[in-house]
Amino acid sequence: MTPREVVSELDRFIVGQHEAKRAVAIALRNRWRRLQVAPELRDEIAPKNIIMIGPTGVGKTEISRRLAKLVDAPFVKVEASRFTEVGYVGRDVESIIRDLIEIAITMVREEEAEKVRGTAAEHAEERVLDALLLSTPSGGDDGGGPESSPESNAAREQMRKMLRDGELDEREIDIEPNHPHGTAMFEVITPQNLEDMGMNLKETLGNMLGGSGGATGRGHPTRKVTVAEAIKLFTDQEAQNLIDMNKVAAEAVRRTEQNGIVFLDEIDKIAGRESIGGPDVSRQGVQRDLLPIVEGSSVKTRHGIVRTDHILFVASGAFNLAKPSDLIPEFQGRFPIRVELNALTMEDFERILTEPQNSLTRQYSALLETERVTLSFDQSAIREIARVAVEVNSRSENVGARRLHTVMERILDDISFNAPERAGESYTIDAAYVRGKLDSILEDQDLSRYIL
């Protein structure tokens, strides 16, 4: 996609902040340009990492998240304040890359599963037919299995036709809940630098306690499910069995290295001057630990070595108590592009309520439409909601566009509660309705701090 196309696509979901959109669009296009460069120069071109500076709720995270979704890139969002310097209790910074590769593995595995979905569905159908015929009193009388005679073959084909026609969807059969689902119950909490060991232990325990499957009647637990549920479970299992995980891992590593995006939120929380003392030693330690990851290093993961040289890092922070220059110089140098996002105005709030494809007014209208209740917003209501959001943000903590969620919930509280008994009715929200719901709260400033 060209930078103009990226910005246009981001405009569908995010209001304003054109400077930030342009910066990420250029960074994305530079990735494509690097791949067109001669191989001897290609590896020398480093990504131009970005620091977004602006108050909360103005679109910093949303811009990065939408960008990753546009290009189908592995994306992970982490809070910088969650990490600690090596030697302290807490997560180490390399876990960021391990999380990123796991996301890439999931993406590639889902794509590969979709490619073999047809074959997996055929295998699943055969497994369901086996279970159905074994559960039928005449299915195993001759001791030769469901396909041991022309009569059983005919019965199988008849059962297949009924299965495809949906006539057996509600019938219950016994299945073994094994394969990928067997590992979900194990969550191993491990100290830093031992995540891989924890993951491997989780898989090993899952395989030992049921993950390897087996025939019914050999001590493996079974459960009853409907035929429709069994078809879905077996299709997922068969798709996983058909996937070459070595190929998946190799592709996931490639995507992570070439297309991965890491969003480092709250970067201002680890900024601080050396002379202050207190927790700043640990903060600067986190910066020093992040530095090799950002500038390019090799991280060992359970899927192989991942190089971070060409992963795009986007950092963000409000920088109310600190400023970007409080970051250590080496860290600042790895984020050459700085973009300041503007605080939202009343006009921005009005646009946020109506223009984006996923605007709040559309979301609430769609939610209530499921109850056959028609909801619409008059332009005066939009203006009044925007005014209230700006006023509350100015009185208390400024949370940006997130304030709109609180205000909208308060306005639509009665309608949402009574919607199941109001099927077929229509509501038009105007400025008078908004004032009627909020004026009493706004007049009491102490109350509005807690409710809005």
C-alpha cells in the first residue's frame, strides 16, 4: 500500500492525527522499499522507529493496531512499565519477542489450517460416522467394524447422507477431547528467562495426560457432544494434524523478523534522570535492556532464533512528568522519528461520534437493533455529548476519547436496560434527552468525578 492509501484507510477508523498517520505510513512503505533494494544493501537499512507523544485517549495505540491489521503483520502491545532490569523480579524484555513470535505462529497456523480445511472436514466426517455406527446397536454386531460388509457400507452411506443433510446434528456421541484441546488446562508460571521451559513443560504434560489420543475404552476420558459439535472439534483436530509445524515455525520467524511491529506503551514511565535516585536506576536498567532488542539482536525462542534488526518499534507516552530527552541518549537515538499527537477538541469528539466506520453511535444502534429497537441520534445530541465529554475531561483527568464511552453508557442506561421489553420501538436521542440524563450529575462536580 502507498502511504496515501494507508492514511486513507486509517482515516476510516481514527479522527485527525494526520502527522502520526503519515509517520507510520512512511515507515510501512519503507519496509517494502527495503525489500526492493539490492541484497548487499538491504540488511544495512534499519527501520525508523517512532515515538508518539500525546495524552491518553487520542489514538496512539489505535493507529499502531490498525496499521498492523492493514498489512496482516504480527503485532504485540506491551507496557514498558511491566518490565524490570535483569536481576530484579519481573518479566525480562526478551519476552516481548517471544510473545510476538507466538502471535505470528497463531496467524500462520490459522492460515495453513484454512488451506487444509476441506481435507480436514472429510476426515472429520469419517470419524463422526465411525462414532455414529459404533453407537448404533447393529453397528458392531459382526465384530468386523462398520465397513466389514456390503450391508454396513450401505448403512454408512445412508448415515453420511443424513449427516450432510443435518438430520443428525442434535444426536449425541462419545468422543475423546484430545489433541490441541488437551493442553489448555495447564498454565505454568515461570521466572524470567524460563518462559520457553514453561511452554515445553506445558506441552509435555498435555501429551502425557491425554494429548496423544487413543481409542475409546483404553482408559482415555470421553465426553458426550452433539454431532454438530463433534464435526467442528474433529475438523479443527484434523486440520492441526495436517499442518507441517516446521513450515509454520519457519514462516512465522520470517514474518516476525521482516514485518513484526512492537508497540511500547507508557515509555515515559521508564524515563528519568540519573541524579534523582529512587526507582530510576531500575528504569534506566530497563532502557539499557531494551536497547539491544531495539537496535538489533538475536533472541532465542522455542521456535528458533529471531533477529530483531528489522522489527518496527513504535513507542508512546504522555510525557506529563518526564520528557523524551529524559530517556538515555542511546535509547533516544534508536527512535529518530518523534510525532506529537494533539489533544482532542469538541469538534474532534463530534467527528469521533459519527465519522469512523466503527463510531460509537453506530455500535450502540447495532447493539440495540438485535433487540429490534431502533436508535438514532440527532445532530444536537452529538454536539451535546461532545460538549459534556470535553467539560468532564477539563474538570477531572483527561482520558481523551475514552470519556465518550462513559458518557454514552450513562445516557443510554435506561434504554439498554428496558430494550428486551421494548421490541419494535424507536428512540431518537436529542440534546434535551442528553441534558436530562446528565445535568444533575454535571452540577455536582464531586459526583461527576465518580460517575463520568
